[in-house]
Amino acid sequence: MSGDVSLMLRLADLGADRASDGSYTSNSTFAFNAINCLDYPMVSDASGMRAEEKRLEQDSPTLGYFFAYGGTTCADWPYKNIRTPAPVEYSGDSPIVVIGTTGDPATPVDWAASLRKQLGNAALLTWKGEGHTAYGRANSCLEDSVDSYLVSGKVPADNKVC
């Protein structure tokens, strides 16, 4: 882009809920940090974060480093996490529809597939698209499948891809 980073800055501003005048329109960044620090234990000691950095750089040589050291956010958080990630179980009669997006930067589609397996009585619906979340911004294949489930209880075929 010939040195023009304005588009990249605009995308960063959108992600941080930052208005064109420099003010923030929400506290989403702080809320996100609070939720993550309370939801699960974070690796926040220096040696643990260095080891995590090595794993991330091996998995993603280009961007892995930039995802390392996330534990610093919670290192001085004044409250202990209240949850530990664990498998989920479901034994209800009504099927659950799990939706995954192939290009979701926050919740990888593999997580949706894993959740679907853990639930048992569930169907996985995958959108081949970009961004976090699919319903309300995907194609008619996905929208119609979800609407049909919500309105009439018709569960889409398991592993349907839209």
C-alpha cells in the first residue's frame, strides 16, 4: 500500500471500538480482559510464557510471536480465575446446533468441531467465511439453516458446510 497504513489503523480502531476522534465508544477491551482473566488460568510466569512463545512460533512462524505473552494481561489481575477449561457434557433431548466459521480469528472452527463431539446430541454447521461469528453475516445457506432450527426445530444435517 505504498506506506499508507490508514486502512490498517482503521481496522484496528474498529476492533477496539475507537471513534475517529480518538475516543472509545465502549469498554470492550477492558471487558474482554476481565472475562479472559476470570474464565481460565493464564500462563503468566516468564518461563511459562517463553515456552508458550516457542510453541506458538513453531505453529505459526509469521504471527506466533505476536500471540505470546498474553498472560501479562492477567499477571497482576487482582482476582483468581473462577473456571478451569473442561469437557462439556449434554444429555438433553433437544439437539444443539454448533456453528463454526473457517476463518474465525477468535474461535477456530476446530473448537466448534470439538464442542460438537463433546455434546453428543448436536449438529455441526460450518460457514466457509471470515470473521468472528457467522449468523447474521453469512450466506443464505447458513442463515436459512439456523432460522429453520430456531423457528421450527429442524436440525441441519450434521457437518453441513455453507
